[in-house]
Amino acid sequence: MLVNLLRGVAQIVLAFAAGLPLFILAVLSIAFIPLGVGIVLVPGVFQAIRMVADQQRAWASTWSGVEIPSPYRPEPPGGLGPFRRLRWVLADPATWRDLVWTLLNVPIALVIGVLAGGSAVYGLEGALVAPWVAQITDYGWGPFWPLDEYGLIGFVGCLVLGTAMTAASVPLGRVSLKAHAVFSRSLLAPTRGALAERVQRLTETRSETVDTSAAELRRIERDLHDGAQARLVALSMNIGLAEEMMKHDPEMAQRLLAEAREASGTALTELRDLVRGIHPPVLAERGLDGAVRALALTLPLPVDVHVDLPGRAEAPVESAAYFAVAEMLANVVKHSGARRAWIQIEHSGGRLLMIIGDDGTGGADPAGGSGMHGIERRLAAFDGTMAVTSPPGGPTVVTMELPCALSSPKISPSSGTG
């Protein structure tokens, strides 16, 4: 009962203290676009509205079990200036649905809040306050009828009805809050068009992922055939020749066995390199933090590393993040002419954020090479994004994001220099 009251009050506060002022500010900001002020104000105001809507999504899920997926389009790659950011916000249909929700939510949240908590307050007042005050002070008005006109019957009836309202307020509060969650879902959830667009994107990324996986399998087969497999065949032949030469020419047999031992060591090294290219052991053992730090130590330039991850992502996401960082660092070494680089990895808002920068010559273009395009495809398979800022003369900053949840919390974050 008290919980429903507090939740009803929270809905009213969210609607009147946050939603209504933001609605007014959004309308004014749009009106100021021709004056230039709105170009800066609109994205910020609608970002605040999205935060309010996200809070409602969280409450709907926690309080009523109604899941409301986020419908917003991802930020386009390549960095956003003021005009591109304004276009990105206003072109998203979810922006206008949020705006409509903030307006309609004002009266609806008030009604829901009163039903969720007010019925309990009114019932308690009828059962525990008004009848007894009337008996003590001869004040004749109860919450339902004038008590001085009905005497004992009115007194008992007031107690019974107040108690019944108090008891009914609990299921009524739950039903009211769920009705509000369903109303919010009708405006804040993705539309059919958005879902169709999402399915199309997933279909494209799945196709690209299949192509990438097939190319990766062909690379592994080629490396095995040309490397370790050939050495193992030669090793087997040398051992067989050594067995035949043991009786007739022990010295030759000894040389063949020495070559076989050397070939076995080389084959083992090649197999380890191949496994490391598929899934580095350090990534499985120490997670993304340790793997990136170990990778930074192998580079021929100093790399500042800051990792703040309260846990570990799922293995496929962790692997995609590691190889994306590795490919970006390889590009830094090969093409940037940088003297220093930096890596920042953190988790916020259900997304893994990776920022790789360098002080090189700049001019990096994702469309100009297969490396960055491959990273985009790898991230897109997990609904991730990549944005590149690289003006001529530098610096180059690449921001990559992957939606994911973390588990197995660590004790503390780490940072340092590789």
C-alpha cells in the first residue's frame, strides 16, 4: 500500500516536475531554430526528454513487468556537428513520440497517481481518522457521508467502507501502475516501421557476419595447410627416415631427429599463433582489461591505457571488442606516424565504450581501407557502432560502442601506461 502510494507520487512528480517543463522547453527550442539558438538547444532538450522516457521504461519494467524497448536510432558514425546532430534528433520518429508522451502523460500520470495512492489515503482516513474524530469532537462530516445524521450505522459503515477501500487500494494500485505502463509502451516502444528497419539491419549484419566468418575459416584452413600441417608432415617423414637409418647410419638418424625436434617446436609456435588469432588465451584468462594491456605492451610506441570495467562481457562481445581495438592499434602503428596513443574503455548505460586515439598525422577515412570497414562489420554484428574523427594534422580519435551487459564484478578499475 505504501509502496503504491510512493510510486504514484513518483509518477506525478516525473510528469509535472520533469515532463511538462521539458515539453514547453522543447516547443520553444524548436521555435528558436530559425534564430540559431534552437540548433544547439533542441538536441540537449530532447536528450533530457529521452532520459525521462528511459526512467519511465525502467519503472514499467521493475514495477509492472512491462518491457519497453528503446526505439532510438543509433548515432551515425563519423562524428556529429551541430547541424548533423539536429538532423539526427529531429529525423528520428521516436523523438516526436517522446514529445507527445510527455504532454499526454501529465493528466494520465495524475489520474494514475491518485488511483494508485490516493485511494489508500482516503480509505485510511475513512477508517482510522474521521469516525473517531467525529466521536471526540462531535464534528459531523465523515469522508463518505455526514456522520451526525446516521449515528451508529454511519459510524460503522464508515469504518467498513474505509477498511474496504484501504484493502482494495493494493490491487487497484498495481492495476493502475500497469495500465500506465501499457499506455507508456504504446508511445515509447518501437513502431512496426522501426522494428522492420531493425530486422533489415540485423539481416544485413548477419549476412556480413556470415561472410566474415567464412573468410576467417578459409584463412585458418590456409594457415593450417601452409604452416603447421606441412611442418607436421615433414616431421612425420623425418621420424620415419630416422627409424630406417638408425641401424645403418646413426649419425644421419640423429641429424634427422634433431630436425624433427626443431620442426615440432616451429609447428607448436605456429599453432599457438593461430589459436591466439582466433581467441587469445590472455583474453580468456584475464579479460578485456588484461588482454588490451598486454597488447599495448607489444607496440613500438607508448600507449596510455585506462580501463574501467566493473565486470566482464560475454565471450563473443569481449572477443569482438579486443580484435577491434587490436586492429585500430595496428592502423596506428602502420599509418599514423604517431609518437603516442591512448586507449579508454568503460561501461556505461548498458554499452561498452572504447576510445582509441593517437597524435599522428590524421586523415583516417573508414571508407578508404578494408581495416576500418572490417571493424565496422565486426561491431555491426553485435549492433555496435564506430565513429572516426581524424582531421588533417591529427589527432585521430576513434569511438566504438557495443551494447552489452557485464557480469562477475571486479574489485576495482585499473589504469596505466603500456
